[in-house]
Amino acid sequence: MNGTFFCSQCGASNVAGSQFCARCGASVPPTAVAVSAPASIPPPVAAAPYQPAVPFAGAAAVARGVRYGGFWIRFLAAIIDGIIVQAVVFPLSLLIGGVTGMAGAISGVENTGLRIMGGAFGFVIGVAGAWLYEAFMESSARQATLGKMIFQMKVTDLAGNRITFGRASGRHFAKWLSALTLFIGYVIAGFTERKQALHDMVAGTLVRIQ
């Protein structure tokens, strides 16, 4: 039996299995309890080397920050878009106006009525053309009209996601509110935190620079 025990007479430490105390010679009773030697302490485990945290995929983008399109760059894009829309709408309006004039001449309708009818057709075509152009382009995979693409801008929702055709339509018609405020609704895009115009606030959209 391994270990040690203490003599009941003198208290000396003795090797387990001894019949007499090594110090006083007293006999050791067979029931002496051996005290096991303490177990060896295992060596400390070396700590794992420090592993730096792996940045998530969008960390670089967050570090750089998001840029938004301000008033002037959007103003230039709007001019380009206006020219593009008119390049399609104006010839179509002339064509419809010519057809209306011919129909009036054949049917004998007065010139005043023809002018009113032609003006109404031209207005409807202009409104529909601008609406469909912006709504389809901004809700497409490009997320931008041709004017915005030139300046590397795109329209997103507040979380940076692609917007739907319905939201793009709401944003387009909300521009009428921006115009009715003496165009102040457009100008505030140069001063708000995320460069939002009034129609952006109404539609819940942002114009980001890629």
C-alpha cells in the first residue's frame, strides 16, 4: 500500500506497511490508515494564441460610410432625364396632334375644340411618359434612371434595398408636392442628413451614390 501514516504515540510520519514506528519503535496497529501522497499537479495548459475577429462582409462598406446624392448632382440628372423623356414624348404628341387635326377637319369640329383636345392629349402623354420612365427604371435591377446612372446614383428604400414599382410610382407623384412648396421640397435635399428631398421622405427612399 502506497502512502504514509502518523504514529499514534509520537506522531512521526511512517511509510505505509511498517509494523513499528521509525522514531519511537511503538508497534503499529494493522488498522493504521495510510495517507496518500498528493497527486502530481498537471502542468498548466498554454493559452491559445489570440485570434483577431474576422470582419463581416459589409464592414468595409460601413467603415467607408454611405454617400448620398445631393441637390445639384440630382438636378443635373433630372435635366438629362427630362431631355430623354421629351425626346420620346414630343414626337408622339405631334403625331397624335396631327391625327386629331385631320380627324377634326374631316368631321368639321371647330379649331378651338381641337386645340383643347390636342392639349389634353399632350398633357396626358407627358405625365404618363415621365411616370412610366421613372417608375420602371428606378424599380428595375439598375435602380436608376439614365440620368442617375451617369452619376452612379441609385434609388433604394431606407434599408438600401431595391424598391418596388408601386413605391417608385409614389415617389414620382410625390415630386408634385416638392414642386408645390415653391420647389423647397427639392432644395432641402442639400441640407437633410441623408440628402432626402420631400418626395424621398414621403416615399421612404434614398438616393445613394455607388
